[in-house]
Amino acid sequence: MITINKKIAERLFEQAKEGLPNEVCGYLAGKDGEVHEHYELENIDKSPEHFSMNPKEQFRAVKDAREKGYEILSCYHSHPETPARPSEEDIKLAYDSKIIYLIISLAGQNQEMKAFEIKDKNVKEIEVVIK
Amino acid sequence: MRLTINGKEETIEKNSVTVAQLLTEMNVEMPDMVSVELNGDFLERENYDGIEVQENDRVEFLYFMGGGSLIG
């Protein structure tokens, strides 16, 4: 389970919309499964169908989170036109098995976010609590 | 050799090690997909084999994060 406060969750949807037509991405940081901070990172692919985080920004985010006593809980990205489930590419590129992968979908009328653990190409959906 | 790795002090049982060897020493999975900073400087992946880590260096590493929605 991952818990995200409503303000951050709303911001993630806003970021996804602001980034259209491209995918957006970032990190969620916190403690004990509860998100306290989010980091909006550059998608260096600048693509509606792909994302790659700017690695220099990744380092800055990780170090800032550490200084605040948080750990990186989740990597998130948006799917502008497809559902909130990991694509084959998402699964193939999920190298960090310790992190939660969160997908924000803007497809159709049902904007949603879902979270997944991806280990050895196996995908397991986990609960997202917004409070 | 004492190092600070991802903010934690670590000791490795070697006096000389390259960045690539350090990643192996730390049992990093998929080292080809890892970005590294050494003492605050971002390293290009092709240099991991040639750069040696020194006593008391600060090393940060993290995984490439990417994906796509092409096949949703």
C-alpha cells in the first residue's frame, strides 16, 4: 500500500495535464509507505510514448529526500492516452525492484492512478490510498 | 577502504577499486542501468571502468528510470 495526500495526488494529475502531449515523470518520497514529498523531474525523451528521467535531477531529488529523512518510495509517470497499467516497456525497464511504480492515466473520461510492484518482470498491483 | 555510498558509510575490503568494480562489489543488479555520481560529479557510463574510487570518496548510484505507454 502507498498513501498519498490529496494535495500531492491532485498535483500529479495537474503535472500530467500540463505536460501533454508528452509523458511526465517524477519521484515520490516519504516514510513507512506514506508520501510526504514529490519531485517533478524532466522527461528527457520529451515524448508522448516514452519517458526517461533526467539522471542529474534524480540525484538531486534522492539527496534532498535523504536530507529530509525520507526515502524514495515511488517512481511515477503518466500515460497520456493509455490505461494506468504497466506497458511492456515499463516492465522491461523496471530495473529497481524495491521501488513502487505509479502510473497516472489521462485516458478517456476516467483519470486514474495505480501503483505496482514489478520484480523479475512480474507485476503486482498495490493499493493507493489518497487522503 | 572507507567510502560514503548513498549517504551511508561503508567499508570495502579493497584498497583500489574502479567504479565498475565497486558496483559489482556492492552486488548492484544491472550495473549497466545505473547512474553514478562521484564526489558530486556525474560520471558518464563509459568511464566506469577507468575511474578509480579513493578513500573517503562519496559515491551515489541509482537506477535509470524510464518506460513508456506505447503498448498500454
